[in-house]
Amino acid sequence: MSKNKLTAFNLPKSIEWKNGELYLLDQTLLPHSMVMEKQETVEQVWHSIQLLKVRGAPAIGVAAAYGLCVAVRDAQEQPLDRYKELVKQKAAYLDSARPTAINLNWAMTRMIDHMEKMNVSNAVELYSALVKEAELIHAQDRALCLGMGETGAPLIQEGMGIMTHCNAGGLATSELGTATAPMYVAQAEGKKFKVFANETRPLLQGARLTSWELQQSGIDVTLLTDNMAAHMMATGHIDMVIVGTDRVVANGDVANKIGTLGVAIIAKHYDIPFYVACPSSTIDLKTAHGKDIPIEERSADEITIIRGQRVAPENIQTRSPAFDVTPNELVAGLITETEIIRAPFEQGIKDFFKGKNNE
Ligand code: MRU
């Protein structure tokens, strides 16, 4: 797929590093306004991640890599040993912003590993090496998206209806998205298909972000509420599901936005293939089983208050798990940057990483 065909899409830029400064698109304001917010401090970056101003697994990894540079930018006069300690401390802090998406931990680990390998004589040189590594992570994420697009596009056939959940698009990554990448590539190839975007309660990433992003790019998109998924599958509108993921573990279990598990179970019932677009940066080989993935629990206000309006009684008990885990037996395939991994997943994932060095 030539890059030119894909630049025709009006893809949003969620992260920008310009003249040594980090800018993040405040996704909480979408689709009403597009505000690039300059990140002045590491605390601001942490809050931007925690409040979902920047969100989506790959995007928070990239944002945190640059955020680490912001964290240590003004301490370059320190002796190298002390500077290295500071880098480690700030990386741990950024890593604590959200627990489920492995890309955050992956990016921080990669920055620290890079630091330990670098042969530098002072903090100024180390800072410049860290910026280069963050830029490389950003550029590689763009390439991973394109790879998933090319791997997954052949699954999309003329006339298909494709369901997606949450936002695994350009906003959640550095360019084409994960679940949306095959859609962008198939659209650029001239295929006609329909996307059905689930609204994704409680924070409406499907309604505010995915439907907006795909509409901007000229993709035929229809917004659904989450409770319409079964009906749309039962009535023959959906031929395939493609979602993104926050973490795939060694046995192929998949963590993604709350509600994904329900979509996968319904898809299985109707014999509709359920695919997960997953770059290698989202695979966690250190965790054996989905039950060991930490699930972020968010504030009750996100359930009881909608756009400033209280919709539930005061003091009501709530639960707010932000993610769920889909067992590997419900997954038709993991669309990676180079291949589709199919069952048995444990072996498939091992084979995929043979020759790659991010184990
Ligand atoms: O809470 P969010 O909005 O960060 O959740 C994002 C998702 O669940 C996405 O589907 C996932 O990160 C994949 S993004 C390419």
C-alpha cells in the first residue's frame, strides 16, 4: 500500500513533539473541539494519561516516552549517576498512571533499557539519547499501524459489515490505529464496507472518537449503543468484529475496553469471526493468563454523572472496571504488523516472537 493513498485520510494527530516540547490532543474535548495542550511538567503528563486526555494503549506508551523527556529536561546539570536515578524514578511514576495497557510499562522499560545501554558521559548526552529513543518509539508505532493495516485488510471483503468497540483508531495510536488500520487500507484499496461503532459506555470513546474519526476519513460508519450489538449480529448486519487491545498475554487472552467480552461472546454465538488488532508492543509475554491482568477500576462519577448531569441517586453503589478480558477461545485471530496469529495462540505467539528481541 503506497503511503500516498493513505495520506488522503484526514487522520488526527494525538501526540506531537515539536522544538523539544510535548503537545497532546485533549481527547476529552472531542468531537467538539480540537485542542493541542502543551505538557509543561511530568505531573501534567501523568494527569493527561490518567484523565484520558491521551488514551489508547499505543498512544499512552508514546506519550509517556516523551513525558519522561519532559520530566528530566530541566535537570541536565546534574551528575550522570543522579540523573539516571531521576530518569528511573520518573519512569516508575509515569508507569503508575494506568495499570492495564501494557504499552505504558513497555515504553518505560524500553526507555530505561536504552539508558542502561547508552555509552554517554553526561546528562546532556543522555537527555538527547532519550529524546531520540522516544522519537523512534513514535515512528515505529506509525509503522506498526501500517503493518497491521496491510495484514488485516485482506480479511475485509466487499460489502461487509464490521463491528468495532471503543476507539482503536488514529487517536489511540500514532497514525492509522490498530483495529481501524485494516479499514483504512481496505478503503484506500477501493473496497466498499460498513463499520458499526459501539458507543462504549461510560466514556463514549466509540461515539465521541471512533465515529468522528472514521466519518472524517470518509469511511461509512454507523453509531450504535452498546446494547444493540446482539440485535445487529442477530439480524445479519455484522460479518466480522475487529477490536484493539490493551494487553494480550502469553496464552492469547485479550484485555480491551469494558464491553468487549460481551461482543466476543455474542459474536461466537452467531459464528461471526472476532479479530483483535494487536501490535507486538501490546503483547505481554511475562503474564501467562488473562486472569493475571490488572484491571483498572475508575471513579464512580464516570458512571453516575453524564456530561455534568447526575443520572443516578446519590450514594448509589457502583463498579467501574474499565477493561475486561476475552478468553483466547473466542478470538479468531490476532492481527499483528506482520501476520495473523491463530490458535493455538500460546505457540503462535512464541513463534511470532522468534527472532524479535522484545521478550
Ligand atoms: O480507556 P481507553 O480509552 O484508553 O481504552 C482504550 C481501549 O480499550 C482500546 O481499545 C485499546 O487501547 C486499543 S487502542 C489501539
